[in-house]
Amino acid sequence: MKDKKVIIYQLLAVSLLVSLVCTVAMGRRTSKEVEDVPRTPVTPNPEAPAEGWRKIAPAELKDNPIELVDGYKGILAMGNKEEHNAMTIGWGTLGVLWRKPIFTVFVSTSRFSHSLMEKNETFTVSFFNKSHYDDVMYLGHHSGRDGDKISKTNLHLTYTENGNPMFDDAFLVIECRKIYDAPFDYDKIDKECRTMYDGGKTGIHYEYAGEILNVFVNDSNR
């Protein structure tokens, strides 16, 4: 009986040893097969934002909104890769509406961007340091009706994960979804403020309140 137990233990030991040897051999072969597989080079996506961008929560914004909009100016961009436009904005509000963080922009019906704002549900607002001031203002003084004005600047257009246009040169990009829009009521505008609409040179402005979806910052661009 004792000899039978010894034989059984020996058989088990041999079986385990054979199994271990096979496992090591298969592992070596698999590793070699993996090494022999041709490597496909990774091609960077030129339309993706460059390195240096990070997301923050809207509540983490430290910039003074009055300084941002009135001082740096911003670029409002809307559309997609097939059809998009951008324009300089000197108006804008940052705050809370219906318990949502929002950025509100204002676009005149006389601007080409107005038609695209009506067609699209999302938009971005990008802010740049003062070295880009001339390019920022160029987008305000020229119309997208006349062609691709962005290509006439030194700014680099990219796209968010949601497919919205943004600029890689900015230090701050706010991505929004429209939750309210309406034209100004001329009769309810302060008499001094509404003089800009007299004469019909400037179309009435539409207000677009956008829920903030994402905030992107790139400190190296400040």
C-alpha cells in the first residue's frame, strides 16, 4: 500500500514537471511570434489638439470674465470639419442659469456666424494671449462669406472630442451646448444702447446661452 502511494506521488510530480516545461516553451514561442509581427507606425492626428491641454471643472476657472471678454477678446467658433466659422467677440457673460454653468454669447443677424449658430447646437469660445491680438481681431474684421479667413491668420484650428472647432494657440477654450436663444427686443433695450441698431447697419443681436460642457486650459499658451 505504501509503495502504491509513493508511485502515485512520483507520477504527480512528473506530470507537474512536464506541464511546467510545456508552459515555458509555449511562452517563449508566443513571445517570439509577437516580436515577429510587423509594427504599424502611429500617425499623429493633425486635427487633434496638441499636448499641453487639460480639462478643468467650470468652477475651477480663475480668470476674470470681464478681463477675458473685454480685454483679451475671444473667438467664437461653431460648426464641424466640413462647415465652420469663427468670429471675434467683445461681448459675453459667464455665470449660472437654471443651475447650470453657462457662457452666453451674442451674435448679430448681420454676421455670417449667425446662420451657423442657428444650424448647430454647440459652440466654443477660445481666449488667447496678447501676442495673438492681431489675428484675433482679423477674424472680427473679415467675413466667412468671403472664404476661409482662418487660413489667413497664424492660428491653428483643431477640434474637440465632440467635433467642435477650437484653436490650439489659445490658453482657454470653453465648449458649450445651446440651452436658450432669442433675439433682443429692440423696444426693451436701453435708449442709449440701442442707438447702434439705428440706421439698419447692424442686425439685431441674438443671445445664445450655452451650458458649459468642457473647459480646456493650456498654461503654456498664457
